[in-house]
Amino acid sequence: MLVKDVMVKEVVTLKPEDTIREASKKFAENNISGAPVVNNEKNVVGILSEADILKMLEVRYTRGGVVFLPTPFDLIEIPFMEAVREAEIYKGAKDMLKDIGSAPVSDVMKKRVVTIKSDRSIEDAAGLMVSKKVNRLPVVENNKLVGIITRGDIIKALTQKEEKA
């Protein structure tokens, strides 16, 4: 079975100048977790996922000169006096969350995009996803976006293939 037999042809796309707020809204409205970013010529120039947005939201702060990311367990164990100091840090983080929505997609997207051609097998697509640690592959022909294939599309196709056998 080939990628072109399984791929979604009506692809939800983003533009580099779209905001993170607009991208998040598209993700929610279309029940997707990521989308290719294309220019006016339909060339793939990046890819954005919910994970990329969440990474942007990571709040780093300093305690004793060491930078680290707090875990929920760290937050539970913070003594009261230190918690007061931490509250000020988290107020800053909350303010940052308000501003993040206006950032352009181009600031957050991955610029090195793993793509696949439509005449490749779904096994090739699955192997590429595993080796490159990606969840979706934009499908391109002549450098233009023609579709997208996700892990779910491959699993669904393999299941249907087995049911027919």
C-alpha cells in the first residue's frame, strides 16, 4: 500500500505569519495536534505541533544558581516562605502565557521538516516516522504539499489491510 492511498489530501495548513493563537484554534477546530507550515507557493517551510507550543511555554527559573524545570512534586514540596517567592515567578509566567498567543508561528515551528513522496510505501513512511521521531509526514510532489500522513493513518491502513486478508 502506498502513501497516496492513505494520506489525507485536504490538509490543514498554517502560514509562517499566523499567530500561535490562530494555530492553536485551528488545531482545536480540526481535532489535530500539528500541521505543516506553507508559503504562498504551497512549499513546506516548517511544521508546528502542540508539543512545540508546550516547549515554548516551559518556564525556567533559578534556585540557588541552578536552572531547572520544576516537576509537580517539586511544587508540592516547596516550603511556605519559598512558595511566596515562587508565586512571583509564576505570576510572570502567567503574564508570559498571555503574550505567547501573539507570537508568529515562524518563531516556534520546526524548520527542518521530514517529508515523504506519495509513491513511497506506508512501511517506508512508518520507518521514517520511527527513525526521525515524528508523528506526521507532509507528502510532497515537486516541492509542493499534496497531503499528509500520520501515525494514525498508517495504523488504520494496516488494520484494514489485515481485515481484507
